[in-house]
Amino acid sequence: MWTSKRRAVVRAFYVVAFPSLSANSFAFQSTVTSSRSRWLSRQHSTRSYSVSSIKMQIDNRVALLQVPVTESKSTNLKTASDYIRKAHDAGAKLTVLPEIWNSPYATSAFGDYAEMLPNVGDKLTEASNEGETSEAADNGWGQSSRLLMTLAKECNMYIVGGSIPEKCDNKIFNTCLIINPRGEVVGKHRKVHLFDIDVPGGICFKESDTLTAGDGVTHFDVDGLGKIGIGICYDIRFPEFAMLLTQHYDCKILIFPGAFNLTTGPAHWELLQRARAVDGQCYVMTASPARTSPPNDDDETDTKSKYPHYSAWGHSTVVSPWGEVIATCDEDPAMVVTDLDMSKVDEMRMAIPTMKQKRNDLYRLVDG
């Protein structure tokens, strides 16, 4: 059972950093956290493992891929492919990419990088599996979705494909694909709440300048993990959206690929994840792009950027149903790996049964 006593409750997690993706081994940085303060009791030890020694898939092991994003789509696809394979080698059953991983996060870039995407139930044809790379194959689906479908089948794992710009009916959506181990699309979430904010002295960003909002909720099932609900970044700020997934659809995990910035990130990124975890008595997982440096305009050798630079907060994180951060990293490229104990969801919901104590005579959540 979860304890309410103010004693240290130690949870172990792993952060896999990639100083060099060409290396044939990588380091697990093992960190322990306390329920009182994960920062006060932080301890580190680093061990190196051969990739080949970890390739067996582990039940309920998940990986968050905090990848760096560039203006080169081909580079971004190669990076995502390398990280997904590393997640497979680490034994992950499910892996998560960040929001807008194939494109710069800029409204002016979304149209340039947008692709046609498959729908739920779609999978690659035999011809495309045999090496067909033309976007004319499989109804014109783009390179990004075809890569995810190919790797999910090759690695025999679930891939929550972060999000990529999707073009459909002369509109552009911020869309997450979920692919099962057979390479089949089992979920497709279009970002419901668009990131339109103007923080004085901070940041002004309006996704609605380019994007169209989605109009549905998305969830899917994974053996051993149960129902999993999907939101994208700004969706996490709306508790009703999360409550719909946990209370109407009984999701035990909520996943939010996101790209918070240096204004909202330090203030709200972890706070919102912990709030949604406590509200829904569920695990919450987030995957962010790694933070990258803006181009140096004074350096003539530095490549000039076509799009405004966006600095992501990073800190991809897993939060438990008790509201504890059980796995996280900093802003650098990394892979966060942890094993989820799904019994903790049921224990939390039995110990503090808020879902059975609703006052439906006073208020009610209605699925629109």
C-alpha cells in the first residue's frame, strides 16, 4: 500500500544518456528518490552495460525518448530510429517519442514538415515492408509514420509516436500515432487544446495560426498495463480532459508528449503531471524534446535557421499514482527507462476511493 507516513519511500529509476549513439554500450544512471523530497536524498551511481545483454523485453518496462530535434527531417528520422532501437535493446515494452519530433517546433515550420498519416486499423502492405520508400505507397503516408510502423513491428513493441504535423483536408493537425507490435495503428490523437498563450515578458506562441484542433479523446489497451490515455502537451492543463480518460474510460496511465518552454516548464511541467496523477490516481508519463542551443547569428560558420528557435524544457518524467516523481532526467538528450508496478493504481484507488465518492447530485462529468 502507499504510505502516508513522512518516511523516505525509495523508488529506483534509470536515465540512459547518449553522449554517442555510435557507442556499443550505454550507461544507466541509477537515481533514488524520497517521497519527502527527491532532490534532498539524491544519490547517483553509474554502471555500464553491453546493449546485447539487455535485449530481452521486460514486462511493464517503458522508455521515454528525449531526442534532439533539428531542421533536417532526415536527421530527425535517423535520431528517432536510433533511440527506438536503444529502447528495444533496454527491454522496453512501450516507448514514447516527444511532441513534434520530426520538425522544428514553429508554426511556420508545421506546413513544411506536415505529412499524410494513416488511420486506426491501418498497417503497412507487404510491398512497403519489402523496401518500398515512395510516399505514393500506402495511400501517400509520409516517412515519419512509415518509420514508426516499421520499427514497431521490427522491435515487437508499442510505440507512442509523440506527435508530428499531419496534413488532412487542407488542414494541419498536431497528431500522435500509437502503433502496436504488429505495426498496426491502434490510436490516433489530434491535439485537442491548441497552445495559444501570451505571457508578458515570457513567451507568445499561437498554434492556431497554423494548426486545427482535434475533436476526440484517444485511448488504447496494452496487456499488463491496461488502458492508456493520450494527450499532447497543452492538453495536460485541462483536468476535465484527463478525468474523462481516467473515470469514463478507466485509463491507468496517461501519456502526454509535450514541449514546454523555458517560461512554463520550470513553473508548471512537473506540477501539472503530479496534479493529473493525483486527480486520476494513475501513472502520468511525459516525453519532451531535448533542449537545443539557438544558432549563433554572429558566427558566420553557424548555419542560419529558417525558423524561429524554440527551447524545450526537457525533463521527460514518470509520475506515480501517489504523485511521486519516480523517473526523470535533465534537459539533455536522454532515454528514461522505468518499470511500472500497475498494482499501485488499484491500491491508490482502493485506499482513497474518490472515484466512488463523487457528488453527482452537485456536479457531473459528461462525455460530449
